[in-house]
Amino acid sequence: MTTTAAPRPLRIVIAPDSLKGSLPAAEAALAMAAGVTGAAARLGHPAPHVVLAPLADGGEGTLDALLAAWSAEPRTTRCHDAAGRARTARYGISARQDGAGSPVRGVLEAAEANGLPLVADLPLDALTATSYGVGEIAAQLLDDGAEEILLCIGGSATTDGGTGLLSALGARFLDADGDPLPPGGGGLAALRTIDTANLHPRAREVRWRIAVDVDNPLCGPRGAAAVFGPQKGATPDDVAVLDAGLAHLARVVSAQTGVDVLEVPGTGAAGGLPAVLVPFLGAEVVPGSALVADAVGLAGALADADLVLTGEGSFDSQSLGGKVVQAVVENAPATCAVVAIAGRVQLTAAQVQDAGLAAAFSIATGPMALEELIGGAAALMEDAAAQVYGVFGGRRGQGDGQEDGRLDGQPDG
């Protein structure tokens, strides 16, 4: 008598970005997990082995994604916002893994200090807004023993070339008379010397990685001032002042360090924040999604996956330019299907498949207003994930000859 082996449970990795305005990445992952486990139960299948790996692209939500991956609680410290007002900011640090060879990693979102929403109650002043508070958080990470700092810099209100940040770490930006420059990017044209003699003693000992999701240069028509300055309150005259100041900063930096930051892609991000960190601290500018994928060990999590579910709010051409979905595709083995679930899908089937995905599905169940999609995002994500399981796991339960000794329906956080 021939017996058919029970099918092994599907190995499903769930690695979404946040759905901005509705669901953080961790909540989106939980909703998708509920969808696939519920669908498997209804079909009488072995409970799938689910691994949760919420992701981010280096912008909003990155701190929470990494804290979840590290099983760490957020810490807080005092700092100042872009207008110089005192506030409390969150940051994170991983636990030391004895014998594992992994560094103690610290993560900070610059927007916790210099974020545009934090100064929305004031008239925007692009010329004086400072990144000093970001440096205060970084200094706290150094004091806490971080050996690697992951700096996520989206959503800034500043265009000071990172001078405020480095000032908080002990550097001095001096004019021809040896006096410190005023805060912000408006006075950079008067810079003559950058004194780093009193930098934080650990500032050059740690590895700095700066997460960006743009490749804009520091100056010029695609530079920090021209592209991002207006949204921070810069008038056309302000943009000209800021751009000239950043160009002058680059010349002074090059004269002192030999590094031409004008040639480094991505230094225009967040008002030029990387411009002084690259030459003085050896900081690396990297795509945010790649940084997060590395920090959470995404490649290892995907290694034996049968199915990978990813997603975000809007799946469009920008999703394939260094965002989370692209990072998932790049880290997934060729043997498993990658499926995107999003609030809206704006790519054709050919574009989706050319990008390395099996399919992309919208959570909309018909014509729906944006408010409906946002308000019902969790339930809609759950239902869409169940539909995907029905397609990709639907033949399970009929006996596929595969065996596995492990049944685990609980998500692996």
C-alpha cells in the first residue's frame, strides 16, 4: 500500500515597508501573517512557518523596524529641534552579542531632532534651521557604547550641510576672525576653517552609515537647496544663498581633507547632512533599504523561503529605485516567489515581472476612497494576503510528497 507524505508547511517570509499614514511596517506584517495563517487553516493545510521581517527605507519608520528586529526598546535623550528648542528624542541601540562578532549598533532618525513637522508651528526659516540636535542624539549613542551608527536622515527642516550635527560632536566652524558661524546654512559663505581638534573622542572610532533614498548631489540644480529648500521655507533668494554656502563649504572641506564631496552621490540628502560626515568621520552613504536589510539580516531570513510577501502604500516606478521592495527582490532566492501587496499598484504585469516579482496586488476590493483604504488598511492587508496564499499555497494539502519535521504557525519575530 502506498501512502502519500503529508505536505510540509510553507515557509513564508513577510517583509513589508510601512503604509505611510495608515500602518507601521510591524503592524502591516502582523496583518499579512494573520491572512496567510487564516487561509491555511480554512483550507486544512499545515500551519505555515511564518517569519516576520518588517522593513523600512531609511526614512520614517526605520527606527521602529530596527528596534523590532533587535528586540530592543526605544531609548530617549534630550536634544534641540531645528529652531533650537529643547525636546526629547527617541533612538535605539542593539544588545551586545557576546562571541557573535556583531557590532553594537545604534540607530537614530534625524527627524527626531531636525524634522520638518517639529517646527510646523513656527514660520519656516531655511537659513537658520540647524541639525545640531541630530548631533546631540549621535553623541548620546557614542556615550552609550555604539560601535556602529546608522543615521537615517529623511524629513529634515535643515540645509546646513551637517555643520550643526558635527558642531554638537565638538567641531567648530569658524569665520576669518576665528569666531563661530551662526547656526544654519545661511552663514556658510563666511566659513574659513573647520576645527575638529575637540571632536567627541569616539566619533572617529565608530562606523557611520547614512541611509538615503535619493542620490542628489550637494549643489546645483539637483542639489540640496534647489530641490529640497523650498519645502523647508526657502525663497528663491534663500535657495541661491544656501546653494552658494554649501558650495563654499565643499571647497573648505576639500582644502582641509582632500575629499571632494561634490562628487559623492547622495550628499544633497537632508539639506546636505552627509557633506561633513563623509570627509571628517569616514561616513558611508548607502541606500536606506539596503542598510535596513543588512541590519535585520534579511538575506538569512529569506534563504529557505517558499514565498515572500512584501508591500508598501503605493507600488510604482519609485518602488524599484532603491526602496524596500527592490531590497527584498535582491535578497530573495531565485527559487521562491516574491509578491507585493500595496494600497495601490501602478505598474503593469510586465513591469512587475521584469522587476523580479511574481505578482503585485492592491488591497482595494473595488472602487475605494483613500480614506477607506487608510482606515481599513489592516483588514484589507489581511484579506489580500489570504488571497495570495490561496494562489501560491492552494495546491498544498493535496500531498506534494514534501516532508518537514516542523510545524509552526506562530510568527517568528
